Amino acid sequence: MGYSVIPQPARINVKNGTCAFKVSSFIKIVGEESTLAARDELTAFLNSVLEIFPSGGEQEIHFTLAESTDKKGSYNISVTKNRIELTSGSEEGLFYAVQTLKQLLFQCGEYLDETEIYDEPEFEIRGLMLDCGRYYFPKKDVFRFIDLMALHKLNEFHWHLSEDQGFRCQLDSAPLLTEIGSVRSHTNFNNKEHSGYYTKADIKEIIAYAHSKYIKVIPEIDTPGHAVSMISAYPELSCFERDLPVATSWGVKHDVLCVGKESTFEFMYRILDELCEMFPDGIIHIGGDEVPETRWKICPHCQKRMKDEGLEDESGLHIYFLDRIADYLKAKGIEVRMWNDRIKDKTVSYDVCWQMWNGSMSDEDVISHMEKGRSFVLSNSAAYYLDLPYGLTSLKDTYCYEPLYYRLKNEQKSLVKGLEVCLWSEFVPDIKTADYTLLPRLGAFCENVWTNAAGKDFERFYGSMKHYYRFLYAHGYYPAPPKRAMPGKVGKFFSALYWERRKLCWAGLQNIIDNRRVMKKYGGSF
């Protein structure tokens, strides 16, 4: 027998039955000061999960930093008689080696067989997005997400901090964003108030914790759409300064930021300055998609802006806003990301990285953008939106999805920064539900993003589920049962039917009536 490791290493060779390393408290952990973070990670696992408290002895685990020309994050593990050697060219690589060693130690029983592992990541960026705008997740739960990312060798935490239904990031320059914008009166079918936000101290603590796991933190403030919570706090940000409550239902809202007012940009620059100070990893996501243009069509400020800037239509106004925001951040040395939204006729600057989610772009469209310098993070919703029910996106669907990356020429592949899965929270109100919908699909994704395509094998992966589930349970995570994660025809039908209930929560009729009221009052026509 071998060992089941998720994600599958690049090379693993096990000499079965050799019983080389006895797993007991008589273990000595050895390494230079620069390896302390990885050693502490292993010690914490031994203590909390295996209830082993190393006290020294002839069994030794060595951590070694060595010069290497291998890919960033690569590592070697060698298990020989009474000795485990973890070697990497970086502290980050040693940390990933520990994640693999945890799985070996958890499965092995009393002895580890002689083993040689070489491993390296396929993609540089391996991300997870958590939507805290629609539902606020307490700080302890965010830590838990970061721990889960570390177990799966992920390295970017995309933190979706604003939505129509809530603004979650404390900003001194705009205190009403959290005082007013973080509280909604109820949600969908219930009458229970929902609120919560992260203080600056919380954010600093979360970033430090993520960095200790070699994970960057990418904040997202969604603009100019998905901004009702911002408008509820500062009505002057909208076209007609209506007194709006924080949104209580899902769906795309007509009220968006006014692009015609210069004061909107001044406000955005202030909060972006503060975000740049708070988040040190040099990347900010500005949202940018799903922006209805109905308010802009009848707004005198927006129409004047279009005339002054020589813009043909409101789509040009959308691009004008995004380009100005992106240019402001780029001038500060910030990498800008946004959701892909425009394809051919109008588009933002090509030095803005697109997070491709909606699958509407053909390979030819992507390549045409790449030829002009556009980079991408791939998050195809059909495979990588892990809030979708298993009847629509099964464990196998996520695992077997082939990212666009593998259909590109070698010279184009460098413009794919990596892959990211997203957990939107319209129907994920708590950590229990998050576990159920993320897991075990996060394991499938981590093989997509870490393991080379030649090393992927769904049957081998699915055969590892027994060990994977036990490993997750031992860390306090509770995935969906395997039969739910891989539903049959009947299960798929009812899962999809259950998902369609979301249409009842989008308040579409309310949106239509409200829009007609605004159009009539401010002189619009249909």
C-alpha cells in the first residue's frame, strides 16, 4: 500500500513494509532558526491531532533550508531509518512539506515506511474567495478558513468585504460605512437582523495570521455596482441621493455609484488610500461587474460626464469609472484585479488583471486580451463556485474541469496567474453550511491548482476519500457525505430544484417596481 496525499505530490515512492520511522513521543525536531514557522506548524499538529508531545530521542525530524533552483514552494521529504528530512529552498516550501507530512503521519499508524517525495505547485496563485458581504463570518471563523487553506496548500485569501447587503471593513475616513452599512433589517424570508464588521484591529490580526501560513490577503470593495450598503450610509454617492436601506434580498440592484459626480471619486480615493495602508500585499480587487446602467441613463451628472468625456454610451461610462479607479491604484504601485465584464467593444486597461468567472469569453477572446498584455485569474463559475449545490457541480465536475490554461500556447500561459475558487454566501449563512459546501470539493480544487495535469487521476483521488475525510474530521471540519458530493440522477434533480428557490429570494418584482418609480420621478422613459 501507499499513502494517500491530497494534493497528489509530483513524485512519491514508498517502500512498503520497511517500517523505518516509529511515530511516538520520542521524536526530536531539529532545524535552524529560519525553519521555526514550519517546525511550530508540525509541533502544533502532533500535539493537537495526534496527541504526541515530542520529548527527544533517536527518532529525528530535520528541517533544512538549502539553495535550490526548483519552482517556488517546492520541497523534498525523505523518510529513512529513524529520520525524516524535510528540505526546501524556501521557508514557504518547508511549510508545504509539513502539510504533506501531516497526512503521512495521520495515516501511517505506528510506523512510517521508507518514502521519497518531491513536490512542486503547478500554479503560482492558488486562491479561495470568501464572501463576507452578504453574511458576516466572525473573526474566529475567518481564522478557521485560513487554516483550511493552509491544509490545502492555498496561498491567496480573496476577502469580499462589501456587497449590497453589507459593508464589513472599518474605515476611519468613512465611519458610516460600518455604522450604517453593516446592518440590514432582515434577510430573505426571515425577520432577523444581520450585522457585523471587522475592526481595523481584527483585520491586522487576520492578515498577520494569514501571513504566518504564507497566505496573502486580497481585499475586495465592489464598485460601482453591488454598492447599496455604501449608498445607504452615504446617499450622496448615488445619482439621486435617495434614502435607501441596506439591501435585504439578493440579486443585482439598479442603484449604483454615480460616476458623474467628482465627489464620488474623491470618496473612493480616500477609502482606497486607507485600504492600501491596511492591506500590505499590494493587490486590491475592485469588483466591477454586474452594473445596471438604468440610473446613469437619466442622471444629469452622468449624462454631463459622458458629454464632457466624449463617451458614446453608458457602457463607456462604466469603463471610465473603472479605469480611473484602477489608474489611481496603479499609481500607488498596487496590482488591480476585477471580475471580467466587458469582452470586445469596450474594456478596461489591459494592465488590469481579470478574474474570469462567467465563462462567456471564448478562448479566442482571452487570447486577444493576452496579446495586449491582459493577465488572468481563472474562476469559472461552473466548476469553481463552491456555493453551488452538488447536483449542479459535483465533486467530479470540480476535479475533472480543465482550466483554460491547458489550451493555451506556452508563451500565453505566463499570463494566467493562477486559479481561485469562490464561496459566495447568499445561501451560506454560517460555518457549518460553509464546511458542507466547500468540502470535499476544495480537495478536488487543490489538485487542480497544485498537481500537474499528468498526475491527476479522479479514481485515485476518489479512492483517497476515506483518509481525506478522517483527516478533515480530526481538524474539526465536517464535509458533505460522499454520496451527496457525488449525487446520482435523482439527487441531481432535487439538488438543482432546491437551488432554483434562490429566484424567490431575489426580489425581482420589487426591483422592477422601484425602477419604474425612479424612472417616472426623474423623467426617464422605457
